[in-house]
Amino acid sequence: MPELAPIPMKFRSPHANDPFPRGWYCVADAHEISDGAMLPVSFLNQQLIVYRTAAGRAQVTDAYCPHLGAHLASSDGCIKDGAITCPFHKWTFDGGEGHCTSIPYAAVPPSRTLGLALHPTREVDGMVMMWHHPQGGAPDFEPYASTALQKDKWILFETRTWESTAPYRDLFENLFDTAHIVQLHGASKMPTMKKMEQQGHGLTVHYAIDPEAEQFPIDTFEVNFTGVTAINQLFAGQGWATNFVISATPVDHERFIQKARLYVKDLGSQAANEMIGKPWLERFAYEVSQDFKVLDYKKHLLKPRLCGGDGPIYQYREYARQYFE
Ligand code: FES
Ligand SMILES: [Fe+2]
């Protein structure tokens, strides 16, 4: 087969240059940031820095110094006890509040209004999430936080990362395209969505379980959305449970990073956890690669020609619209 190369998004999506949707975006995993170090990342066409404040809170800021625009993590820019010092003229900023606390060569102390452009930040389910609003508005909802993960002891089994050139809107829409679950992934039966409920954090979808179609005897399968930027998939059976914490964050308008963390409810031994974790992870990773083999090259159709038997794709679009406006 000849190699395919995705053409630029402007030819594949009428939304290619729309602002990124309103919501919470994962920009790092909690274990990636430690005291005394800045993590520079690049998402949503922005240069960002993720770090911990003096109080240990995860925080995201624009990477550029308000003085003359140096990248705060360039050269020997540093953070110490939650205070960030710019490498260029050594101005120092309070990482928690953002304001400038010292200018080594200025006689007059800096104004309290001078400071870093901090982004509202949350740390949930092992992710550091940053708020984005196209018009700069404050958060009007909170990310989904799993009650299951808080209740019991879970093992972070493994994390996988993919870079995709799919139209961003089409990623989570894929979950509602139930026909492809059989036709592309080869499942024996189409999944049935029992209930879709709109919640403060986004959407909760409960699936009907067909015990014969599953590798493990599953009792419940539930998906919780954070807007249109992250999902939590919880599977539970007799004595076991797995939880995929999945985020998708655009780097720019051409590509996004999908990250999936598999948590396994601790069964008390590594061997037992592996017996559950390994097949779940491999199956998931295989299905994601099957998806991206198609999604990476597809076009976002405003009016797909759906037929009887297709999944509730329009229902998802109806839900998703509130975050894109
Ligand atoms: S550019 Fe940062 S201190 Fe001057
Ligand atoms: Fe899929």
C-alpha cells in the first residue's frame, strides 16, 4: 500500500481555524512536575510552563516573561521555593500568585499588577489540567474527578501516548460511531448506550453489557466526559475494575496528543494486577491504533450521510456544540 500523508487541516475540516474549544486541557501528568523544576510544554499554539507553587499546588503559566518576552525556562531560568526567576534580567515572580516580587536593578519595587499570565489549573486523576476559554473567560465548569479512583487503592498500570492528525472533533465522536466498533475493530456486537446524561462536568454514558461479547465478565461500563477534551472509562466486574483516564490536547490546529493512563484496582499482587492490566492495555492500544489508521487522514463532514444502524453521532455533536461556541 502506498504511504498516506495527511493534507493540512484547512482542507479537511471547516473548523480548522476555529478557536480551540472551551474547556480543561491536560498539559502534563502530575508525576512529571516536581518542586524546583519547570516543565516547558507546547499546547494550543502556546508555550507554557507547568510547575509546583510553594504550597505544592500544580500551576500553569504562559512561558513568556512580561518584561521583555524571554522564555522563562530558557537558558538558566529557574524556580526555587515556588519563585520563578527569568534568565534575561533576573526578575523574580511569585509562582502562586504570579506577581513580580523583585527586580534586582530597579530602585522602586515592582507594581503588584505586573506579573505572569497564570492559567486556572486543576490537578485531577493524575492529570494537570489547564483552563482555556477562547474569549479569556473564567472557568464555568469543573473537570470530571473520578470518585472510584479516590475510594479504593488503584495501581497506575501504564501510560501510553499517541500523536494524531485527526480532526480534533472527530476523536471522541468516534465513541458514538457504534457501527465502526464491529466493522473496524471486529467486535462481535455493536455496543448499546443505555443512558446518556448531561452533568456539570460534561456527559455520562452508561453502556448496556452483553456478557458474551466481552473478554472479561463485565458488570458495568461507564464513560464520563470532561467537556470535549478528556474522558474517563470505568469498567467493573466481579472483584476487579479498570479505569482509563484519557486526555486529548491539541498542540496546534494540525495535531493533538492523546494520552491514556490505565489504572487497575489493586488485587494485592503484581501478578494478579498484570493478569487484568495487560490484556486491557493491549486491547485498548490495538484499537486506538486501528482508529488512528483511519482518523488521521479523515475529513470532518458537517453533514455526514448517516443511515439506520449508525450510532448517536448527531446526539454527541449536539452535546459537544456548547463547548465549541
Ligand atoms: S525578559 Fe524577563 S526579566 Fe527581562
Ligand atoms: Fe474506535
